[in-house]
Amino acid sequence: MSIDVNQANEGLRAHSRGGIAAVITVNSGAMIALLSQLGSLRSMVEMDAIKYAFAFWIAGVVAGLLCWFFASWAASAHANRGAGVGPVTAP
């Protein structure tokens, strides 16, 4: 069983582009929802709590992007290793 490295890597690139688009879409929607409710939240919650919510949201976005990066890198390494290609560098 041989693997076509170019086809495998193109599939991985398409998968990565789709994942990044999904992260941007979901998190943009979450940010719009939070900003649209910010006026009513001010009267119910202290501003420090809202600042912490933003900080945790940003940390979650960064963690999600890092996970996607390393998963794509690992999948690329697996595809290249199966084809006998040399060392793998970051995508």
C-alpha cells in the first residue's frame, strides 16, 4: 500500500483551512453575542467578572488554535512518515 504524499498533504491543508474557518466563525459569533449583551450585563455583573470572561475567552481561542496547529502537524508527520519522506517541519 503506497501513499501519495502530495494528495495526503493537500487533504491535511484543506482540513486545516476548514478548522481555522470554523474557529473564526464560532468565536466571532460568541464575541458578537457577548458584545450585544454587554449593556444589560453591566447592571447585573461587576466589570471585573466581564474582564475575566474576556480573558478566559481569549485563552480558549488560543488553546483551540494551538491544538489545531499541533494536530495538523502530527497528521502531516504521519502522512510523510508513511511515505518515507524525511524530517517534518512545521506546516
